[in-house]
Amino acid sequence: MTVSISAARPAEPHVLVIPVASGEGLETRLPADLAAAGAVAKAAAAAARFEGKAGTLAEFYAPEGEAVRRVLFVGLAGSADGERAGSALIARLLVSGETRVAVDLSGYPAADRPAIAATIAEGAVLRSWRHDIYRTKLPAKQRPTLEKLVIVAGEAAEAAQAAWVPRAAVTEGVAFTRTLVAEPANIVYPETFVERAGALADLGVEIEVLGEAEMRAAGMGALLGVSQGSDREAKLLVMRWDGTNGAVEKPTAFVGKGVTFDTGGISLKPPAGMEDMKWDMGGAGAVAGLMKALAGRKAKAHVVGICGLVENMPDGKAQRPGDVVTSMSGQTIEVINTDAEGRLVLCDALTWVQQRFNPGTIVDLATLTGAMIVSLGYEYGGMFANDDALAEGLTAAGKATGEKLWRMPLGDAYDKLIDSPIADMKNVGPREGGSITAAQFLARYINDGVAWAHLDIAGMVWSSKPGTLHEKGATGFGVRLLDRFVSDTLEK
């Protein structure tokens, strides 16, 4: 589906959408050519119990010459309701058989239309994303038909287009993440993940890739230990975007866990639900999507994105419980559970990015622990941070985008739980506080003076039911959150 912003309604046949705020008279919003349908409109709204609440709909057919026009009212008071309104329209019309929809913003002050148009478009585009490429026998009535969304902004059309362009880049980043996460593990694995991310070079992102030989030379024994049971070679993907033209020397780093399939290794997971482990690279997917969004909208920020990409398989060469590995930092790890592999990948990626780029701030994202879902369900991502200002910035960005975070504790009492009798640490603690001890493990790899936050997004990257801005499946969680964080804190 494409989006265009126009000064006038299209001449081609289209569904007409009229946004209405709560308490407004519906008949006052009807255009002149549909004024005679006022009674029908009021009856349809009453039947649907439509009161103008954000994202609610009422539908009717209005006589138009010898034909009829499909018309929808959608609840929308202002730009804060735009995403919900755009999403609701797509949920209703995407597979309806309609091909074109026009949203008429003439009832709003011209100064408000750019922000409203951009948020409607963003909600609509995000909700329209689907991953149907392997469904060869999808019934016609289940196939998307909607091809074009036209937002009619009158004399504010040019300003509305300018407001939409950067948000369009963010939606493209979200779509990129969703596609990476949704693809099966025989399609997206470390090498092909790197290939897809390579396309970001066309946007100006600098790409660097380390293979196993380079990582072995760097001493990444923790990351490579996870990968050694797989026939797929591990990769460390490095993406750099400097929209400051060198004015900001220290980049902000975003590091993603990219386990493209996680069997659990020798500590094998139960078969039921293991197919879901294709999305255990959701953190890396979010980092890649963020880099696409930032480069696409030409963000005035200096950012590096690092993805540790591995496959965790139970081969004869696979890492065993009880093995001791040496991380790039020189710290040794007793591997108690090979299914606690994400932290082994991240710890070497964190060390590498600090040695290479010396960032002042690091945010890592990972589908790290099932314990996070036990704690927070599917409503919040967990956040652990060593810096209050960083935590506050991320929390604010989460509230603004609806990708919410909840701060969790860190402390010495938890840190002691991962001490090992034969190595510097073990990769799991007791069952209690499992998400916290995982974060404490990562904290041991953060240099003094570096502001760091760990986002455990295990419950957020995949959804078993549709949400406001997504269909079932990959959500793209993290891209809009971190884009907003960059905008609010790095581009001031």
C-alpha cells in the first residue's frame, strides 16, 4: 500500500473517510456533495454507537448520482489519535475489496493537518504490513486489496508531506525488522542477515562484517562457543551512521542479540514451540531496522549498530554444559546452561564495540529470558540501566511511541548469584530473578564511565494476536522506541 498526500480528493473511485472528534455534529463534517446523506450518517453512527472515540468507526453508504459511495467516520480529536485512526481504517479496509481510500482533513485547522496526516499515515502503514510470501493458496478474500491511501490536507498538503517523509523512513525501518524476524531460519541465518543489511549501504550506512576467523583472532570465545555446533558461520555485523559529519566524535552504540535459531544447544529446548525460536534474533533485527530508519530520515546523530549473529545447534561439536570459555574481555565463563546463550553472544559484542568505538552510551536489545515474560507479560519490555538519565530517556521514548519499558533492579546481591567456583562467572544463576542475573552478567562487560541500558524484549518482538499497529506475528518492537530516543536525546 502506498501513501500520498494531496490538496484535493482523488478523481478515481475511492472510499471516503471523515475524521470526527467526540461531541462534534456528524452532519457538519459531510462534504457538500454528500450533504443530503446527513440523516443516513446519523443513523449509521447511532447503530454503531459511534461517539468519536479515538480509532472507532461508523460506516454507511451515501447516494451519489446513480451510484453510492462508501463512507466511514473515524474518531480522531487530533494528532495524538492519528496512529489509532489510521490503524483502524486499515484493519477494516485492507482486505475489503476496496483499492483506494481518501481521508479528508478539511474539518481541522490547516496548522494542525500536517501532524495529523503524518500520524494517520504512520498508523496505516504499520498496520498494513503482512508477510504472505510463502502462502501460495491464500483465498482471494484474505488477500490485501487496498493499494493507495490518500490523505487530503488542502492548502497544508506540502507541509503535511514534509511531516510524513521522516515518519515514512521509520515505518520502512520497522518493516525491515519485521521481515527479518518473520523469515524462517532456513532463509535468514547469519550470512543472509548480513546480506540483507548490506542494502543499507545505499542509504549511506557504513557496513563492516567480521567472520569467525576475525572473531577468533579478537578472542571472542564466548560468542564463538555458542556458534560451534552449527554449520552456519557466525558473523558480527557492524553498521555505522554519522549524520553529524564528524562533529560528534563518540557514537552512541546499539547492540543486538542475533541468534537466528535457538534450539537451546545441548541443553535442548522442549519441541513444543521451538519453531518460534526463529525470532530469537529480534534484538539484532531491531538494531538493523533502527539503522535503516536513521539513515532513511538522515538523522543528525552518530550511531553504531552491532549485531552478534549466530545459530545455536546441538551438534557433536557443540558446547557442553560445564565448559569454560574465555570472553574477549579476558573474563572466563563457566557455561552451566547452553540455552543461556544470548548473554554469551552479547558480552563479546559489547566488549568489541567499546574497544573499537569507545561509545559514551550503549543500549543492548535481546530476547534474553523467559523470566522477563513471567515478570512483565507481553505489555512491557524490561529495562536494566546503570544510568538514571539514560533510563529516563528510554522510558519517555517508550511512552511516546507505545513501546513501553519497565525499569528493573540491579545490585550486588544479584551479582553474587553468578559467581562460579571454577571461573570468573557462570552464565546462569538460580531460577529466582533470572532476568536480573542475566543483566548482571552483561553489566560485568561494561567499562567504567559508560552509560548502559539492557532491554530484555523477550515478550515484545512477536505477538500471537493483532495489536493496534501490527498483525499477528513480528511486531518490529524497538525501532520506533529507539528512533524516538535518538531524536529526543541526540538530535537536540
